[in-house]
Amino acid sequence: MAENAARHHGNRHGRSEQARLAVLEAADDLLVEKGFAGLTIEAIAASAGVSKQTIYRWWSTKTDILLDAFLQDLAEDLPVPDHGSLERDLRHYLRNLAYFLTRTDAGAVLRALLGHAQHDVDFAAVLRTRYLDEQLSRDKLALERAVERGELPDSLDIAAEVDQLVGPIYYRALVTGGAVDEGFTDALVDACLRRVS
Amino acid sequence: MAENAARHHGNRHGRSEQARLAVLEAADDLLVEKGFAGLTIEAIAASAGVSKQTIYRWWSTKTDILLDAFLQDLAEDLPVPDHGSLERDLRHYLRNLAYFLTRTDAGAVLRALLGHAQHDVDFAAVLRTRYLDEQLSRDKLALERAVERGELPDSLDIAAEVDQLVGPIYYRALVTGGAVDEGFTDALVDACLRRVS
Amino acid sequence: MAENAARHHGNRHGRSEQARLAVLEAADDLLVEKGFAGLTIEAIAASAGVSKQTIYRWWSTKTDILLDAFLQDLAEDLPVPDHGSLERDLRHYLRNLAYFLTRTDAGAVLRALLGHAQHDVDFAAVLRTRYLDEQLSRDKLALERAVERGELPDSLDIAAEVDQLVGPIYYRALVTGGAVDEGFTDALVDACLRRVS
Amino acid sequence: MAENAARHHGNRHGRSEQARLAVLEAADDLLVEKGFAGLTIEAIAASAGVSKQTIYRWWSTKTDILLDAFLQDLAEDLPVPDHGSLERDLRHYLRNLAYFLTRTDAGAVLRALLGHAQHDVDFAAVLRTRYLDEQLSRDKLALERAVERGELPDSLDIAAEVDQLVGPIYYRALVTGGAVDEGFTDALVDACLRRVS
DNA sequence: TAGTAAACGAGACGGTACGTCGCGTCTTTCG
DNA sequence: CGAAAGACGCGACGTACCGTCTCGTTTACTA
């Protein structure tokens, strides 16, 4: 089947899934291989075996492609654990987040996208809509569950707490480049628990 | 005599200070006017009344220029207040930092540079050497003074504390785009004081 | 239909004839206007309303363009008259040649190309292949016809005769800059006839 | 003396002969090594160990330098033999001229200069004044002597005869690139003698 | 069982900016 | 005061990608 499937050359109704996936994969590969600055739409097209026009038909910028590629890769997400214990949930979640941000390929792509968002406000908005908002919800989840369970008071400013939990992690990942180990994330959890209890 | 020196067109010993300053100023202006992506070396040269070759003689990339321009602008620095009181020092310092990062032109340039550092590890290293390290020292200063005064124990992990103090500020500025008001920074100080005392 | 075809912006099968002609015409015009040294590919592109890349796609140097332009202009050629009389043929042909070389725009382009060939052996070879060889055939034609008619012996060294006929004309045009009038060309014909008869 | 003379760095009284010769020699060498197009004033300065300004103080263009270099090399000139016999004089002279033009380094430089003169009328005038006029006198010499001796009539159009004698040689050297051997130059002499006698 | 229309590959096009090279000018310092 | 050194403004070079535009081809739905 795959053998004689040969090339796809158009379809009256709807786009070629084959082309779409080839582009996303090529974008990912080339980002790793050449870096963000060395990533060109022309190269993506060539490497994906796709014409430039096909890319421009469906995406408008290279960061648009990268965002799609990133979200595609994000199938294996950041599951928010639910141990019924705020401490264990947070500890587990922050460790995962730190690992994701600093150690995985997808994390590298996210850092690149956040970097680009610093000098493109339109893209910053898109990134928020398509990824960050959802991620923020996940960040809050452990605390929200604790409130529901009555473990924490309704009056808690969850947003502020989340910023103090994850902020230092992003700071090290994006700014100082310092290590983000379990000692560090556990300390963040400890500090949080002392604040809220 | 110095007055009618007119234009400087090169001499045997060293570069033209006039050209240097014109480039840095033009880079600053154009970054604000056109944004990072719209900032070209060609435009900087034209706007500074300087030839491209003169730029390439002294800088290698546009971020190189921007970093110089940023450091030049940083004369009016972030003075670290010394009230003799840890609380007042921190409260003051964080407010200044937040204002600098989110409200000033220099802060915008810094965010752009941090953004670029996300996809250029070489530049990230340069940025650290030429700016961030020094900034980190400033960040630590208030706590270090408190230790010297005996207000805080020697055993304090100052680096970790600093990350928890400034991390959330950078996080909001670089990632969520959320407001960084005095209520937020004061809460960070409160949390810090509770941790260390 | 052909009327409203409007602008051509590239297509799958080959180059834009419109762009090709615009380049050749612009090259011709600019050579006359600015001279050889003042002729730049950038100016040709601008004047032809064509991008530089389009020029570089099809030509490698400005002399390459000029040679094409010259050959294009050469539609109205140097017809070799055939009066059935060697004397009348030669007299007519040499007058035409002298006029062409010293008085016409195309002649000026040819002198420029010959000039460039003096310090570019590769181009000299190209010039021979694409123009001079054919021109040499034309130069020989009148004598060859006379041989065919039996007017001249088979043993005649036509190449040597041609060099003595046209050589002095090129010499004056290219080296001394002296006038090449009819008295001069007629004298060349007379001398030739005396030699061969 | 030569030992401790070291470098010359300015002179209160007139220009440096050392610099002048170094420039001319470097120009010659580089023309051979890199060709006319690859010959730059910057390279000449570097290769001669001379500053650009020194070159510009004394010459205006690179062809100006080359012309000086050419005339300097022309010490060993084209002596016009005087055997007391027109035939022997001409035969000898044309052979020398052909050899000079097509086989010597100085001939190559002359061809380059003639090439440049095709697209620079100002330089063409300079070349005539500083070299060609003198050369034309030499070309005429053998015939003039024959007239003086009474061997040829006063009424002879010497200029026209010279063009027919040397024209074909320049034509082959500059245009067709054909060989210019003794058979060819001797034939030219034969034809001339038949015309004038 | 054609026709037909969307999506495709290919790739030429007008552009913009790149980073480099050489030009000719200028200034400073040395001898 | 000539010469070395070398920075400067300038302009063209040739290249890389940009995003747009045909132009045939492939394919799956529709008539």
C-alpha cells in the first residue's frame, strides 16, 4: 500500500495530509539541525518534498509552522497528577515541567517560540491563544483541586501563587540558563505550602 | 578648535566615536520604530549616516549592536537602595526592576535581546557575560547586605532566594504578558521575608 | 487575449521573453548613455524593471549581456552584396563594414566587446564562437564567389587576403582612431585586386 | 648603505623613487598574476608596500599606472633597422613588431591597454599621446628613409601604406587571435613592395 | 464515464537585505 | 612635507530568501 501510493498530486476536496505532516516534520528536523535563524521556508519546502506554494497556502510564517509542529508533538502532554494530596501533586508537576522545559526537544521549540514572541506581539497573542492559556489552566489545576477539596481557602489568589511556583523555573530556563533540578523545584513547593497553609 | 573640527573621516589611530554613537542611537530608535524583525543593518547605517562597512568593521550582527546600545543606555542604572532595612530595600528594588522591565525602552530592548538569546546560544553566552552576570550581582545585593548586617543567617541560599524574588517578574514580563504591579512585587517581598525569617 | 495577458511573473516552462528583451534593451541604452565602465548590472536591472536575480539567472557577466544585446541588434546585418563582380562586391562590402564599425551603435558595442576580450581570454573565445567566426565567413564570401565563378584561381589564400582587406580597417577603428573613409577602403580594394589578378 | 637605509618614510624634498618603482613593478607582476580585471589599486599598494595615498598622489587610475609601467619596460624598444634596403628593413621590422605584439609580456600589457582604450576615450587620447604617436613615427621610418634615398617617390601616401602593412598584424593580434608568423608578415611586405614600386 | 475544479510539483518573477570588495578621500603620526 | 597606516562614506557586487505568480498534472467528486 505504502509502496505504490507514490506521490500525492492534488485532491479536489481538502488538503494533503501527507504534505502537512511532511512539512511539520521537516520544520522540526531543520530547527534542530540549523537553528531558528537558519530555518527557511525554502529549506522546509525542499526538505519536505513540497512546493513553496503549498506551504504558503496553509501557513503564513515559519513560526506559524513551528507552532503547529510544537502542538503536534505535544500529544504526550504534561498530565497533571491527581494524588489527592496538594504536596505530592505539586512536587510531581513541577518536576515534570522543569524537565519538559529544559530537557526535551519540544521544550526547546517552546523556548524558541517564546523567544520569537518577544519581538512579535502578534505572534505572542497567537501563542497565548493556542498554547499558553491552556498551559496556564494546567498550571492552576493542582491548586484548584485543593480548593475544591477544602484543603485551601476560596480566597486564595491562585494566579499569584502559580506565578511564584512556575516563574522561577521559566526564569532559570529562559534567562539565567541555570540548572533546574529537583532540589530547586521542591524548594518552590515547600515555599508555596508555607505561604498557603 | 574642537568646534570646527567638522566631520571625522577616519584616522590612523582608532575608530570614530561620532560614528559609534550615531549607530547605537539609530539602532535604538529603529528598534522602537520598526520592531526587531524590521530592524536591518542597512537601515541602521542609512539612519546613522554611516556606511555599512563601518558597521561591519566593529560589530558582527544586529544583536551585537543592540547589546552595545542597551549597555550604553544603562548609564542611568538600577541603583540598589540601601536603607539599612531589608524589607524596604527589597520592596524598592523589585518595584524598580518591574518598572524597568515592563515600562522602559531599555527594558524593551532587553526583552528583545533575551528573546534572541533563546535561539542563539552563542549570543546567550555573550549576553550573560556582558550584562546578566552583573545584573545578578545587583539582584543579590540587598540580601547580601542583610547577611553582613547579621539580619540573616550565613547559611541562606541567596541564589535560590533571588530566583524566587525576580523569577515571577521575568515570567510575567516574558511569558504571560501579565501586569507586574506593586501589589505583585510587594507580595513577592512578603513571601521572601516569611521564608528567610 | 494576448493583449490583456498583462505582466508575466514566471511560469513553469521557461523564462520571460519580456524580461529578456527589457534587459537587452536597457543594456544597450545604458552603454550608450554611461559608457562601458559606468554600466552596472544593478542599473540594467533597475532600468529594465527587472530584479537582479533574474539577470543573474540567465547571464553571468555584463559582457555576456552586451554580447546578447549586440547579436540581437544584428538582425539588420551586413548583407554581402552579390553584383557578379568582385570589384563592386568588395568595394560595397568594405564601405559597409567601415561604416558599421565606426559609425553605428552596434559597432560601438562591438568595439567595447573587442576591448574587453583583450583582458578576458574566456570571453574572447565566446566572442569568437558566437560572432567572429560567422563574421569571418561573411568577410570571405565575396572572394569565395569569385573563385567559384572562375574569376580567381583555386590556389588563392583567401584568409590572408581577407586579413589584408579588413585588417587596416579594424586597425584604424581600434588602434589609431583615424578616419576610415571611402578613399581608404577603395584603396584597400584596389590593392587587393592588383595582388590577386 | 642599502642595509641600514631601511624603509623610506617621507622625504622633505620630492617623491620617493623607491616607491615609484615598487608600484610599477607590483602593477606589472599583478597584471600577469591576476589579469586586468583582478588588478586593484589596493592590491598594488599592498604588494608594493606602499600606502594607497602615495599611489593616488602620483597616479589617477590603474591604467595610468599600467601605462607608466609599460613605458618603463619599453627601454629595450623596437629598433628600426637601417640596412639601406627597404625590403630588408620592412621584413625585419614587421617580424619584430609581430613578435613584440603577440609574444612578449610588454605586448600583452599593450593589448590590455588598447582594450581599455576601447571604452575610455580619455585614456585613448592619453595612450596616443604618450605611446602610439611615437610608435606611428617608428612605423613610418623605413618608408621615409626610402623616400629620402629616392628609392620611392615623394608622392607616396606613407600613412596609408603603413596602415596596410601593420593593420593586418594588429587585426590578427587583437581580433581574430590568429597566428602572426613570418610567412604572414613577409607576404605583407611583398604586397607593399608591389604596390609602391 | 467523462468533466471539472481543487490542490499539487515546479520554478521564474520582482523585491529586499545580506555581507564583501574596492573605490577615492581624509586624518594622524612618523621621520 | 612625503609617506605609512588605516578608518571613513560610498556604491556595486553576487547570493539567499522572501512572498507572488503562472503553468501543467494529478486526483476525487459530480453530472
